[in-house]
Amino acid sequence: MPPSKGAAPAHTIEGKKELMKMRNTLLGLASVLSISACSTDPVSEQSAAPVPSERIYHSSYVGVATTPSDATVVFLRDSGLFGSGCSHDLFIDNVKVFAIRQGEQIATHVSAGQHFFRLETGRGLCPNIAASQESTIPSGAKQVYRILLPSDGSLRLTRIE
């Protein structure tokens, strides 16, 4: 059967070059896809889904500050495939407040002053890792934290606002 018009037969030098070029293109595409699948993408307060009530353990912390002496702290978890099967437990001053999954957000309120935020994961097939931040928050202030799991596997809790 003759080769299709425009394609060189695989047994010729031109055909081998063409096959190598196609193979390299496919390998490059596979590499890009595998790297992008391991990265996470930031979400906004508007685009992220709220943490459902069944993963809120202390509802007294949830919601924006209602008194002038309190402060609001928002947590946003990146979306993306890497780590998407793992919930992250968030502790405020050593109290487990909620578990957050990829693409979710939650607003909490705390009294003005110094607070300790700790993020943990490690159930099932998820790696046993943690991250923490300490912050002094003035009354009436709002702080926003991004929860991300980059491709190096290090859990991060980063203040972005």
C-alpha cells in the first residue's frame, strides 16, 4: 500500500525524521500536561465555594467580624489536581475549626490580638504535613490567607492580604 500523500515512508530518512519530530512533540506535550497537573491555581473569595457545614467543627468562629473589636480572617484553598483528594484541617489558637478542600473558602472572625493558625493534613493516602502562621491582627482588620500545595509537596499557608 503506498504511503499517504505528503507523508514520507517510515523506512526513509525523511520518514524517520518525521516520526522523531512527532515523538518529540508528543513528549513535550505530555511533559507540559504533567507539570500543569501538579500545580494549583489560586481562587478568589468570589469564585471559591464555601466550606460545607459538615466540615465546620466550631461554628462560633465562622463568619465575618460583627463587632468593631473583632477581626475577619479569610482562608482560600487553591484549586487544581495536586492534593485535591486531601482535606486540610485548620486550627485557630489550637482549636480545630474546619476542614477545607480544594477550591473552597471560609471567613472566620477572631478577637483583635495575636493568633496562631495551623494547617494539617495526613489522613488516608495524604501526606502527613503541616504549616502554620502567627499573626497580630488589629480590631476591624481583615486578613486573607492562601492555602496551597505546590508541586514540591510542601503545604503552605501564605498571607496574601
